Amino acid sequence: MSGKPVLLYFPFPGRANPARVALFNSLGQDGWVDDTIDFPTFTAEKAKWQAENDKAVAEGRKADYTGCKLQSDMGYVPQLTIPGAGPNGSDLVVTQGVAIAKWCAKQGSKLTTTDPIKDLLIDEHIELSSEILNKCPHDKDEAVKKSLREAYAAGPMKKGMRGICYKMDKSGYCVGDSLTLADLFLQSVYHMVRSGMFDYVPSEYIDSFPEIVKHEEVMKNDPIMKAYNEKYKW
Ligand SMILES: N[C@@H](CCC(=O)N[C@@H](CS)C(=O)NCC(=O)O)C(=O)O
């Protein structure tokens, strides 16, 4: 790595929360760049990205995103740039929040384990939390979206949340008795609901899961999270 890694995401926790905490715990506040992009800028950048992507497809060549904020072939965020880690010393640009968070955690954080069974349980938690976000229904028509979301919250999402609760450790953490990536991925999900960003699923929805309410307290008191929350707004 020939410079600081740069993580690009919106100015809220969302899918970047695990990677941000892992980068901070691994490298400290000065060891990485927390780059944020607001929605209007993202929309403009996405249009620029799309124009080059369409042109490259039509011309049968690899796209060149020089000058674009979105540098990957997927064009979404979170996006991680690792200076000098690409071919011939170029910058490596990757997407996928789970893969990014795992790399970030391996840079020296206390969020990793060397126990294969613990790792398996952590990965299972990560997949369960990710599934809740990935299966969430969307629709351009707000009335349709509302009814799809309400049915989702009462059905598959509730089943997923319950599944996670049954698997949580007695300590209140997801796996074992300290913070791991599993807790951060779970926090990303319920933070979206608590903060009102999960459209048509009210904040109080979380109160029907006592293990999650306990987890909110555990996270507030966790030393790594306390240190992180002192330095970062999201
Ligand atoms: N599988 C990806 C999904 C990333 C994703 O969907 N990101 C959203 C923001 S949270 C995005 O960039 N959406 C805009 C788009 O796809 O154009 C991950 O887990 O990181």
C-alpha cells in the first residue's frame, strides 16, 4: 500500500459502517480517508459513470473512469481505493461492503479471530444481516413500495431478525464476548430502521426484538464503539 486507503460512501452508516469502524480500529483516524458523497453529487457522478459505461460497451472496450468519483465497473458505493495495490502499482478499486469490511478488519483491528468456528459464526451473521438489506423490496410507485415493505417487515424480515436473535451470544454480542464484524453488520441493519431510513418500517419495529434492544446498549458501551463515536458523526 503506497498511501492511505480511501473509503467512499454516503454520510450515514448504511453499508459502510463495518468498514469504517474496522478501518478506524485498524489504522486510527489518520490512517485512512473517510470520503463521503451526498445524494445529489452521487446522482450526478452516477450519470457521468453511466455515460462512459454505455460508450465503452458500445465500443467494445474496457471503460475508463478517469475523472469520475465512481471508479469501479459496478459504479456503486461503498467503494474502497487502495493506493498502489493494483496491477503495476496502480490503485486498486473494489466494491462489495462485506469484502471491503473483511479487508479493513485484517489491517490490524481487534475485530478478527483466528478461530475457524467463530469465523464461521461471524460469517453466518454477516450473511443473515446482509440478506435483510438485499432482499428488501423496492418500487418506483410509493403505494406499491409501502405495501411491499410492510409485508416484508411482517414476514421475511421478521423471520430474519428473529433468526439473528436466536443466534446471539448470551453476552449480548453476536459471537463471543467482544465486538466483531457480525455486530457491525447487524448494527447497520437496525440503525437504518431506528433512524427512519428504512422506508415504511417504523423505528419502534426494533423494540419487538429484545435481543436487538440489548445489543443497542452493548454497542453504546463497547470500548471500540465509544472510541469510534467520539471521533465520527456516522
Ligand atoms: N452488493 C453491494 C451493494 C451496494 C449497493 O447497492 N450500494 C448502493 C448504496 S447503499 C448503491 O450504490 N446504489 C446505487 C446504484 O446501484 O446505482 C454491497 O453490499 O456493497
